[in-house]
Amino acid sequence: MSEECSHNCESCGKDCGERTKESLLEKLHDGSHVKKVVGVVSGKGGVGKSLVTSLLAVMTQREGYQAAILDADITGPSIPQAFGLHTRAEGTESGLYPVDSETGIRVMSLNLLMEHETDPVVWRGPIIAGAVKQFWADVIWGDVDYMFIDMPPGTGDVPMTVFQSIPVDGLVIVASPQELVGMIVEKAVNMAGMMKIPVLALVENMSYVFCPDCGREIRVFGESRINDIAQKHSIQTTACLPIDPKLAAACDAGIIEHFNGNWLDSLLDIILKQ
Ligand code: ADP
């Protein structure tokens, strides 16, 4: 048993002699040491989960920490595109190596392993979950301060399996303004509660449009409900991201590392306190 043993095998990735049998956690590769794991979740695809994951990794790396992204959104992997990564990940008998971004963020994604990036992934849930587990167990991540996981969208079977397999320290929930009106955020909060993972922050993406002429923030979808929802679920940290064509263009051009903006600064503070 290690000296820092928390006696909670559910939240620890170490495979020591004291490990309880019921734990479903995958063992991290021997060549990896990951200090903190932050999962980024959303109720459905297309709400900006990958964008938020990318921005958080860029901001953390800029602070001088070693950041990594495990792209667990197997059927819609968009992380390599945002970072302009088109080389294939290499491997040896001992494991796979992540691909480094321009600023040194370590990335692993199914798109870095596919022969053709545009091939669709038509796998069933257990196979998808198996691939994510392999990204944790078979990738030689090296020393990582903060690993961000771009989770599979939704609150179903695949994200649940991922949570059971990887010791996630905290979650960031990303939602569109419409989702904050419905029950999707509540489902994500309840899933976190079931897995006993703290929700670190709630992000409303596409919250408003900034008018370049008058300087006003135009709430296209009406007044934001983020504060009410955060309060209801005791989520201390919130952030709102505008619809900004420059963000979409940066993702398309593979230069998300060049972004400027302080929208997520409050999240960075809470993540670095982890
Ligand atoms: P998800 O990971 O939830 O499926 P993405 O992060 O891939 O969603 O975002 C979907 C698309 O919308 C991408 O093309 C992305 O660049 C764009 N997008 C997301 N958020 C914004 C935003 N705030 N402003 C402009 N474009 C955005």
C-alpha cells in the first residue's frame, strides 16, 4: 500500500496489493503518471464540449503545467482538428505514444490512429468504451499535471463505463442556453452524483453574441439561466462563452492554441486548485 493511500480504490488508479476486487478502474500504464483528471461532459453532441476541453488544456499549458487531452469522444473526435494534428500516433510493443501539439499538449484520439481521418466509426457501445479504456491503460502519457477528458456525449452507457474505468477528479459540464432550460444539466449533475465525482463548473456555451458595432452582448436565446441552475445544484463556478466566429475558425484551421479570451479564467482557477 502506498503512503498516500486514500483507502478509496474507486478514486485511485494505482494497482497495489490492497486493491479491492469490486473496483472496475483500469490500471494506468507504467510509463504514465497523471496527477489530476478533469472530465468535460455535455448532454449531447455539438454544444462545444471539445472546444471547452481544448481551451482548458491550452490555458493550463500556458500556466506552465503539462496538459494532456484524452479524446474519449470516439464517434466524433474533433480534438486533433482543433490542434492541427494530422500525423498518426506511433506505438511500440510497450504502448502507444500521444502526439504533441505545437505548445506540447499531449493528445490521444482515435483520429490519430485511423488510416483515413474521415472514416466513420460505426462501433457499438462496449467497443467504444474499450477504446477509451485503452487510451488510459495502453498509452504512455509520461508525467502529466492535468489530463482533460473530452467525454462521449450524453449520460448513457459509454460515459458511465468511462467513469467507472478512469479515476476522474472533477467534472466540467458544458451546455447550450436551451439545455439550461431543460433537464439535461440535471441529468449530468445526477450522473456525477452517482459516480461521486464533484462538479467543478458549469459552462454556458453560445451564451450571447458580442455586437462589434454597439459593444452590447446580445442574448440570442433570451436571458441566461446559468446562475439559477448553478445555485440549484450548488455549483460554485460558472462561465459563459459567446458565439464567436473566430473560435470556430480557429478550430477549423487547427490553431486553437493561438486563441485569446478570458471567458474561462474562473474555471482555470478552480482547476488549478485541484
Ligand atoms: P461537441 O464537442 O460538444 O460535439 P464542438 O466543441 O466540437 O462540440 O463544437 C461544435 C462546433 O461548433 C465546432 O465546429 C466548434 O468550432 C463550433 N463552436 C462551438 N462553440 C462555439 C462558439 N462559442 N463560437 C463559435 N463556434 C463554436
